Amino acid sequence: MDVLHNKQVLCVEAINVPLAARGVDYSLTLPHVSYLRVGSLYPLQLLFQCLQKFHPSSTVRQIRLHIKSYSTNSTDPNKKGTMRAWQIHQYGGNEELTLSDSVTIPKIKDPRGILINIHAASINPIDCHMRAGYGSTAMNAIRQKTIFPTNGGEFPLILGRDFSGEVVETGRDVRKFQRGDEVWGTVFASKQGCLADYTIAQEHEISLKPSIITHTSASSIPYVACTVSAAFTEFGGLRENSLKDKRVLIYGGSGGIGTFAIQLMKAFGAEVATICSTDAVELVTSLGADVVIDYTKQDVRQELANMEKFDIILDSFGKEKTGYSMEFLKSSKCNDSKYITLKHPFLKNIDDYGIPVGLLRSLSDAAIDISLGLRKGISHRWAIYLPKGKALERYAKLVDDDQIIPVIDKVFQFEDVPSAFEKVEQGHARGQSQ
Ligand SMILES: NC(=O)c1ccc[n+]([C@@H]2O[C@H](COP(=O)([O-])OP(=O)(O)OC[C@H]3O[C@@H](n4cnc5c(N)ncnc54)[C@H](OP(=O)(O)O)[C@@H]3O)[C@@H](O)[C@H]2O)c1
């Protein structure tokens, strides 16, 4: 079956063999189900039910599906119905990335789905981790809706989590967006990604993109923005207006997460200290960091010990590297200070032990972190990326008001995606690669 677009309909033609006809075939076009609207494709079961109802003596032998086009104002994304996409067919290194130009353009199956023509996408560390299989057990469980997922069904898998592009088609329940809207957003890790010409996102995963920046610049922001937003709000329990004058320490100020988090915290009125290496000091200062520690030249622990204590620490490296820093948070009986970490074993435990045991281990690991925090009078939180169209809407405004600028390390051509993976994998990012 070819790809379906707006206002095209799927023609269903049933060929049946009445028992009495002794092998003589004839075609029957069922009036009630011959034209099924795209996006509300009934299961074939319904067709069989109708056949039985109207022609109880018949035996369905074959059902032909074909597409009929009508005069339409749809933007036919691609007459061939295919697109380019970077896929992997198994987990592994960069050699697993293959570019195909004959991937079927995804179809909207969910009424809240939105088909987006991607103009630019960015590469995050998560893409390198996912390429290697990280998180695959949990993602397969979500795909298959089971706690004992099987492997392999996810391939070929398109990687890439954030993008900027244009709406081509919307599901029937989409209210906020229409064809032609310029949007930015993320696609959740259990779905096919956006290193492709087209992707399907859900209404809650996207917002209108900032108007003053290009798609290339815009695509550098959504994944890190949604992660930082989730870390501070859903997991950290903080609100925009509760951050004013708070002292925030951000590890890894020069990377994708850090460059966004510094700017967001400054936009919300916080006082920001960050840690980075020498060549990034100028960059993070220009983004608004009030205090910068160069970890290649300074003794970070000593420097932090000399400072006034912090209200919040955003840690993207994990306790092996940063565990000591809890002592630099303000301590209180109400555990108001927050140690929010993006590096924890939640998905790895599930990869290593399966869902039930992995979840139990994560619960126990998190409980140890929480109790460690409680003893020090702070609140210890694990955080993960969450899709957040609403937050992106807010951040688009901050970009348009020049309070947040995209920080782009290097731009690669679509054909050169493996080089972008290599770059991200080497670390030392200065903002995003796309
Ligand atoms: N849990 C989640 O859902 C989630 C979501 C997003 C990201 N993350 C994690 O968060 C981390 C950061 O993500 P990202 O997108 O910002 O990565 P990134 O763009 O690769 O940036 C990491 C930055 O950290 C710097 N760095 C390395 N060692 C450092 C140290 N000891 N002190 C200070 N800075 C150091 C690196 O620069 P130099 O080495 O040149 O100094 C680099 O700029 C990654 O580990 C990622 O996996 C987790």
C-alpha cells in the first residue's frame, strides 16, 4: 500500500466467493465501507462483519486495498511516499548508522498525531547511547506494552529526538496546530526519531518555534530544554517564580544541557555558578553565568567550599564525579535545597535486570540517594527528559525576547550524520551539534 495523504481515501474492494457460485469469482464493492477516511481506517474485521451482514452466504477470499486521490488542497509531501532516514538495524557503534532513501513516510495513526516535515534536527548524547542499545528494554516495553518485552521488533530504528520543521498534516483531534505551522519539539524515545525527512509527533510534544531564529538554530534547543524543564519542575518541584535570587550550581556549563540551563536560570532571576574547562569560560560567561570554575585549572571542591552555599545543584555527571557536592547545598529541616541529577541508573537497571527487577533496584538505589540527602537536610531527586510542548511554548517566547540564544557547536549536512555522532560522542561539546 502506498502512503496516504490529506483528502486521499483508501478504497476497499472486497472480492468474495459465494458458496453457491461454484468457484466463479466476482467483485463486490461494499457501499458502507468502500471509502474509509484516512486516519480512521477501520480494522479489516469490520469489513468482514459487513460482508457477513449484507452477504451472509459469501466467503471472503481476498480484499484489495488501493488508493484513490480526490481533488485536494493537501501538501503532498512526496509523490513517491518515501523519505530519507538514518536508521539502525541493530544496536552497536557508528557503523550501524545507515542512510536509506526509501523509508515509508510515517502515517498518522493517533488522532493527536502530527506529520512534520523536518528542516533540522540535533544530536544529543542520548542518540549515541540509544544507538548502542541503552534504554532499549524500557522503550521496547513501552512499544509492546508489556513488562517482558522481546527484542528486535524496534528495527529498523530511526534515531534523533529533537527537531524544527513544518506541519504537513494533522490528526483529526489536533486543535492547536495546522498545516504550514512552523514548529519545534521532541519525539519520545520509544518512537521512530527525527533524523529523517518526516516524523510524527504528538500535539503535547511540540509548540510553535521561535520566530526570530532559523530551523537549524531552533532544533538545537527542544531536547535539552525539555530535560532541564522536567528536572527543575516535575522532578525538582520548582516553579519559574520560585527561582528568583536562588543560588544555582550547574555542572557541565559548556554542553547542551549546561548552556540552556544557565540561560534559563538567569532568565528566571537566579544566581548561577557553573563548572567547565578553560576554552568554555568565555562562552558560559557570555550566557550569563555569575561565577565560573575552570575544572582544568582550579580545585573545584576547594572553590565550592569558599562560596556561599547553593539552593539547587543540577548535576549531569552523576555521583561518581560529583557526589561530594551535596555538602555545598544549604541544609534545612524542610529539605528545601535540591540536588537534581540527570545521571542515575534508572534505565540501565532495567536494561541489566529486566523491568520488574530493574524497577525494584532503581527504587532501592533512589531510596539510598534520598535518605543520604535527608541526612544532610537536602532533597535528592533523579530526573529524566519528558516531552513538554507547553514548556517549549514558554521558551520560544524567551528566545524571541533574546533571553535565550541557541548555542551551536557545529552544523553537519544530513548525509554526514555519522560525523555528528562522532563529535557528540567525543564529549567536549560547546552547545549542540546538528
Ligand atoms: N537523564 C536524562 O534524561 C538526560 C537527558 C539529557 C542529558 N542527560 C545527560 O546529561 C549529560 C550532559 O548532557 P549534554 O547534552 O549537556 O552533554 P554534552 O553536550 O556532551 O556536554 C557535556 C559537557 O560537559 C563538559 N564536561 C565534561 N567533564 C566535565 C567536568 N568534570 N566538569 C564540568 N564539565 C565537564 C564537557 O566539556 P569539556 O569536557 O570540554 O569540559 C561538555 O561540554 C550527559 O551525560 C547526558 O547523558 C541526561
